[in-house]
Amino acid sequence: MSAPRLPDHLELLLTDEPVLDVYAHGPWRVPDGLYEEMRERAVAFNADERAALLARPLSDFYGPRTSVAGAEQWSLLTFLLGASAVRGGSRGDVEYELLSDFLAAPEPAVRDPLAWFTQGGRWRPPGLWLPEPAGDDPERRAVMYRLARDGLDVFAGLEPLEPRRRALVELFDRRAADPVLRERDLTVPQDRLEAAWADGLPDETLAVLPELSGPVGYLSWVCAGLDAAHGRLAAQLGDTEPADVAVANLLLAAELTTVPAEMAVAVGTARYERLQDRLRALRGEFDVESWQLTLRAWLSRGLVAGEADACRAWLDMAVRLTGAVQGLPETATMPRCRVPVRAFQVDLRRLFASRRVTNHLVDRLAPPGAAAAGRRDPAGLAEGTRTAAPEAVELTEALVGQPELTRALREALAARAAGSARSACWWPAPRAPARAPPPNCWSACWPSAAPSARPPGSPTRCSPR
């Protein structure tokens, strides 16, 4: 029986390459020099002279040389990463990789390959920091729109975020080219600007930018994705708790005591009532640590069953659900999250990056003649594990008086080696983190406050349990 294997497109996670792993996209090897180039673009954009026309006070999160354009970049990037979405990888701390120079207290990016990150993503088009200083003045509005559109180009080339960035580019360009929409954008009161841009968006745009459907629309989108991932895993694994139980446990882990009313719209009233019953039944005996251990074991079963993608989708939607319900009635927030994402990432490497070690008992207790063959063909012990290269597999000791059997054994070994060539590739265990993991999300959360008191789209630099 062959050993479980990680899907090809996820094997990058087992290497020491610089990886940005946005769960909704998949792991991506960051090209050499790209982050440095983007930092230079961001610094140049921060110094754009148009930002002086839209100057406004910023929070003390930002440094004295940061303009409104630089603050806008930070908030835009958190939106591009996805509201309450999961990302990881040794280059997953994207905000600090690209924009740390804008902060009052810059910090080095976290490069622990087992760390994970999430964010709130409060930004909405046409902008978060720029519209207020532009006010209702048409000339300032025109400058604001051009500056906001150019800001999207700073992050061109960041492949996991490219579909979302392109969708925003198309939205800005379409509204600029339409005389009716352009006139409306120059004259609509500033407090209605965000709603005007969200009105009438096509389905293809909302499919890529579901946050623009509003808090309830986004919650519905998240629940649909979670159901799909849960259903896939349940079909493959069996012995899986019903989806309603999984959702109720997630709500309890998010420290909710009741099911939000918005869930009735997101999943329908019948299911909403079932969730209420489930949550009440589970609430008294819910223990977060037991839940984490059970969930971790279930996801590990999914990994060895070949469902790594479904497991990652489940975790991504679970964290998004946490941020969505905690942010209600407003937009999804940076989640105060107990979903065991880091444990899952540890398990993925533990299960698929382990090395096979030869046990001396195999030779000592093998029948006569089998030990030599076993030494020369480790794949015979466990098909699919690391093997010698095909050209190194040979039968060097002929069986005395049995030339035909010797020839048959050589052919069989060569055939096995050829069939195992794919599994001959193995990956080293992940390197140890350069420093202790960053603080978990409980200490990284920004309190609910007005934009003047905290940075919109405040960062989450977490590596929670």
C-alpha cells in the first residue's frame, strides 16, 4: 500500500523557498527581488505630491514621514489579502515585508514558515483614508480617484492577490470611462460614496471580491464555502460531525453565546433555528482545547486521505466565519481566533516531510535472501517512500545456480524503481524559526475604535494555537 502524498502544488510548503501561502490561492514562490521592488514602489507612492493635497491627520501607528497615500497602501493591502482570510508561508507577513517603513515603530517581518496571519480588511473602494480629505470638492475628488487608481499598481505582480487587484482595476477604470458614473462619483455626498461604488456590481466582480456584497452577503458566501469543504471531507472520511455541529462549535470558539440574527439571512431560517438548538445544547460543556484537539485529528485524517486542499479550504472559511460574526453588524474584523491553523501546518509538515529510517530488525529478522533485496530496494518496505535512484538499484549478488531467478529479480527491482521514480523526490524538514513565534491574536487585536484612534485595516501578526 502506498504512503500518502501531498498534492504536487502544495509540495512547495515542504521546502525552504520564500513562500507566500494565501490559502484561497495556494502556495507561491516569491520571485527573487520582487518584495524589494514593491517596497521601492510603495515608498515612491508615499511621496507622491498629490498626497499633499489630501493631507489629513493619521493615527500614531504610522510614522511622521508617512503620508495619506502610505496609510492608504496599508489598508488596501489588507483588503487584497481578504477579509479575515488565512495566509502563511515564510514570506506570509506581507504588510511588514512591504510597508514596514511607514510605521512609527517598524518591525522585521516574521519569517517562521509555521506562522499564520489574518487581517480585517476594512478598506472599500474608492478608498479608506483618501475620500475624507477630498470631501465633496469635485477637483479634489478627481485627484483622489487618480491617486487611488495608481495605488493599485504598487502591488502588481503579487500573484496570489492578482485576481482581486485586477477586479479593482477594472472597477476604477470602468467608472472613470463612463460619463454618467464619473459625474455621479464627483458629486455624490462623501458619506454615500462607498455605497455608490458597491451598488450594481456585476456577479463576476462579487465572485472575486465578496466583501463588497456587504456584511450579510459576505457571511453567506463564507457559510457556503464552509459547507462545501465540510461536505467534501465528510464524504471522504466518514465518521464526521454534521455541518451544523461544526458551525455551532465555531461560533462557541468565537465566544458567541447566541447565533447572530444575520445567520438567518445567510443560511435560511430553518437552519438558523437548528443552529440555535445545536449551540444551546453544546454551550454548557464546550471546551475549546478538547475541540481543538478533535478538530486537529480530523484534519490530519483529511491530509492522509489526500484531501489537503479541502482541509485548507475548511480552515480558511472557518477563520473567515470567525471574523465575519465577530465583526457584525459591521464588516468582518480581524478575528480573535482559536481555530488550530498553526497545528494543522505543523501536522502537514510532520506527516509529509518525515524521513524513513532503516530499522536493523528488517534485515535481522528477514527470511534468507530477502534481507539483501530489502537493503537494495527500500521501496519494497513501503511503496511511495524515499527510494534510491533507479540507476542505483541492482542485484549485485547472483543466486547460485539460479540464473533465471536472478534475472527476474533484477527486472522486478528495476521495474519497481521506475514506478517509484516519482516518489524518489523527498523534501527536507522545515527549518527552525529564526526567533520565537509572534504574539498570538489575543494580544495583537486592536480594540474597536474610530479610524483616528487606530489604523484602518489594523494588522494581525499572529501565530495562534
